Amino acid sequence: MNNYFYNKLNNKNYSQDFLASIEQFANNNKIQIYVLSNPLTDNKYLYSYQYAYIILTPKKKITFVQSSNDSKDKDAFEDYMDDVKLDIASISDKFDFREHLGRPRQWNNLFKVAKEREYHCFENLYNEMKVNEQDFKKIEILISLFIGSINDASSISLQPEINLLDKIKNKVLLFDTDQTRFIYDNVSLQKKSIRIQGLSGTGKTELLLHKLKDLYLNDEESRICFTCHNHVLADTLRKRVTSFFNSMKVSQQIDWENRLLCVNAWGTRNNASSGTLRRICEFYNVSFYSLREVGSFNVACKKVKDAIKKNKDFDYAFTYMFIDESQDFGEDFFNLCELVTEKKVYIAGDIFQSIFESPSQRSINSDYLLSKCYRTEPKTLMFAQALGMGLFEDNKLWWLSKEQWELCGYNVKIKNGNEYELTRDPIRRFEDIKDDYVSLKMVREDDYKSAILEAIIQLKKEYPNITCEDIAIIYVDSENYIFNEAVMLGDILKEKFGWDYNLAYENKKVVPNTIFISNRNNVKGLEFPFVFCFTTQIIRDHSYRNTLYTMLTRSLLRSYLIVQEIPSSEWGNKILQGMKNIREKHCIQVIEPTQKEKDLIMSEFRMARRPKSLHERANDIFKELHIEFKYQQTILDTLMNNEDVRSNQITDENLKEKLEVLYKVLFS
């Protein structure tokens, strides 16, 4: 069950029964409620008065509660309230929200005062915390300043929104209970590794950035490493760290390489700061191992760990370690990180991918489980996962246990032993979306370009202020046809709407004032209000279905799935019925597979997971780089002089780099 109550009180001078009634009310009604002694945004905000606390919840007055019955405390309580308001005003100024809120006297009417002893049940107080609807946004801004969930002031407007698109763009985002716990709660000192698991879009990386910022500023002698599996993501993370520090008004310059290292996990021999493993080897003066020497990253980590343990003069290489996309690593890397890190190792990963990689594992080792997805409207998320796992089909591609469904954020009801009803809790970001809003559409159309054109025309009528930046068009297939098609589609859109287009598979980034057009390889971490996914046909393949799920969940408001060919009318009807259930009943209704069917699912999964041959891997990369067939064999023949390539021991990243370089050298 999701928890909607967050308690951060510095003492126990309050009624346990009343606090329990707040928690019960929050969870029963699925309303986020925070109870604090002081603002969390900075640990300098502490107060001497110990008999008061603050209740925060969206769309309600911020309420100061006095827990003391002593009339002599009146002045001290009033001083406490004044001090809190002054500190919030200071935070408001720091993050440029004075223009939205004004000075404290202008938002003093958004606060309420209550005495704890006068309320036996929180619901009575909640009903008295009413605030005018025009002040809802101000309340949410104030809450964000209290809990440190800082939004970009320039992107928030107090003006009434014209339509749903404006409401979603203009939403003040607030940490939920699990996110707030991770940032501010102290964990067991005996536990060195802290694991965060969540679906894509639950805010894992953002939380790592908040924790990193706090540790960097508050532990001034610390040495921190932020790492992930590949070069591209490491480069993105480094840019995000810089951008995040700027948005949080951090005046202290980042001391890159010395105090903060942000690199991929492995590295190269000729640069001591090129990777986490390489830096560790340099620090302890032990041998560094390349892929060619040991065959895998796990083996390299184990060898380095064993060598370090023999070191008599041991010291820690890092004070803290942050690992993103942990599902890309094995335990040997985590064990090495624990060994060389003095205080804490923070490990964030995708819960769905973790279950997918270890299908027999019923529970996932997690200290913080993030089950609320803020990127995708819940009905779209449910449809995308159901389609990706083949839940609408007689022969399913994948199945989760009841415990695994719950880990992925689903509420599970089982009827008659095998009839599953899967639902998700509502998300505050999407609370303005009405129940009958159509957040996903599936279209069978040979002329997909016309279908996209017509849909955009309708979107412009529905949302007059829509811009080209609000739309992404993604080709789900891996075939080379998409590259010519993408250009033709872009030209059509430019002629019709005057929009420039960005071929993201060429420049690998989002370009302002353009419509985003890409293949499936360049959308990781991105989100758009509207997403069009095109595929010639939906095929029964694990990798393809996982891609389809990932692409459909890039949208905030609506995803369009355009298909040229459907296997059969019966199959199509089952998909449409599944979609109808999700739209109307807000649930996935599915029959649990029999044990025989589960065995078949596992057998197909193992077959799909077999290691690819060098030619299969190269063919995938040729498609991604849209290198014509007539050049491919010459490039491969030249590449076979490399021993790592011949033995198929080269990483995908290095193989792609070599293929791309050879193509340019030989044929450009």
C-alpha cells in the first residue's frame, strides 16, 4: 500500500493519537500530507520552541498546530510562527518566487492556527482548512518551498490555465512521501548501501541529484563519485548536475575530478579519471583490467577488489558513491563500491528491468520503492505495460507474481483464484484529467503520415496553444526504411504547419522550436505532452515489446499508436477490448496463465535472452547508424583484424564506435 503521510517532527511533544489520525486520513483518502517542525529546504532552519508543528497538504491552508496546553506559551508560539514565515519568505526570494507570492503579509491569509487538544479527529481540522480556489497554486508553491521540491519559477504562472495542456505544464511538482523520505530521513548507520528502485519516470535520478547536492554542501571534505554504465549517460549526468546546482542556486563552484567525479563505470588505461574502476585502480595503485584482458566488467571488479583487500595501508577512495541505472551492473561492482566508499553508496535502478532480468526473484532488495510514475498518465502506463507483456493475448509474453505486480505500483485483486484486476493509484500531477479523457489512441492505417497529420490538426483545435515542442514522433521499428520516411514526414509537417523538424537520431539531442522525430534509440529520459509511435506491425518479440512499452510511456497527456498491419481481427479486437477496460474501468483485467503456460513463457524468454552473435550485434548497429547493406561486409571484414571483435568480447558501445569510424574512413 502506498503511504501518503510524511512525518518529520524533531521531538515527541505532541499527541500520538492525533498524528495517527492524520496518517490514517491521508492513506484512506490518498491525499499527500506532510507534518513538519521546520522547513526542510535547508538544515539551518531550526527553532527553539518545541510544542508546535506545521501541517501541509495541497489545496488547503498551511496550518500551525500548537500541542502545548500552557497559556504561557502564547508568545513563544507566535514567535515560532513569525520565524517560520520569515524563513519561507527568504526561501521564496532565493528561488525567485516573490513575484508569485509577494511579501509575507500578502500570503498571511493562507495560514491557519489550531490547538491540538481541540481536535480528536484530523478530519474535523481538515474540513476547516479551506482556501479559495484561486489560491491553490500559491499554496502548492509554499509547500514546495517548505519541503525543498523546488520548481522553476519562470515556468510557473498564477494566471488561469486555458486548457489541460496548460494545466499539466503549469503544475507545481511536489515530492511524494517516498521521495521526501529518501532526501531527508537518516538511514541506519550500519547499512552502507542504500537501494532505490522504481519504474521509469518515478524520479530516481532527480532524487540522486538532491541527495548529492546536500552531501556536497554539508560535508565539505567529502569526495563523491557519480557513475553509471555508459559514456553517453555519464556525459548527460554531468550536464544535469551542473544544471541542477544552478537551478538550486548553489553558489559554490563544483570541484570536478577532485571533489566530484562523474564518469562511466569502467574507463581506459591512459586516463586515470576516465572511469570509476580506473580511478579506483589509480588510487590504490593496483592493476587495471581491460575487457580484452578479463572478458567482462564483473571479473575486472572482482580482481580489483581482491587486490585492494591485500593492501595494508588502506584508505577510502570516496566518501560517497552514487550509482544510476543499477540494473546494468552485477553484484561484484556493488561490492567493490562498498569496499572503497567510506560512508554511503546510493544505488538507483529500474524495478521493472530488475524483475525482468531476474524473473524467479519474488522480492527486490530495496530501501526506497518509488511506485508512482509522474511522467505518464496512469491509463497510458497500464496499456503500454499490458501491450508490452502480451497481457491482452492468449499466449502471454510475460507474467509477474502478485508481489512483483505490487512492487511495480499496482493494486492487485484476485477473483476466483486466477482472475487478476490490476489498478494504479491516482497521481496528483494528472488530477486535472477527467475520467473520460482519452489518453491513448490506437489507429490501424496504411497511410500513417496522413494519420499523424490529421491527428495534429485535431490537437491544434483541442489545444490552440500547442507548439511543435509538445510533440514527438517515434519510429518503433529498427529497419532502415525509417530514415527516408522520417525526412519525408518532416517535410510534410513543415509544409503544412511551418514547423522545423529535428531528426534526433542524427544529432542525439532535443532542439528548441522543432518537432522531435526519432528512431527508438534516442528518447531515454525524455517526455512530451503528445507522442506518436509508428510501427508497421506489432510483433511477438521481447525486445520489440519492451521498446514499444518504453516509447508509449514518453507522453504526459496522450500517446498515439499507429499500426499499418494487425495480425488478425480477433487479435485486434482483444487489444481494443483491453484498452476499453483501461479507459472505462481504469484497470487491467487478465487471467493468470496456467503453470504450463508460465513454463512456456520462461522457455521463450530464455531463448530470447540468448547472447547475440557478432553479426547480429553488428546488424543492429548498422540499422541504427543507417549504413547501407552494400558497405556492411567490407566494414566487418576490416574489423575482424581486431581480436576483441573476433571473439565477440567487445562492448556494444565500443563496437558501435569502431563501426562508425570505419564507415567514415572507408566510404565518406
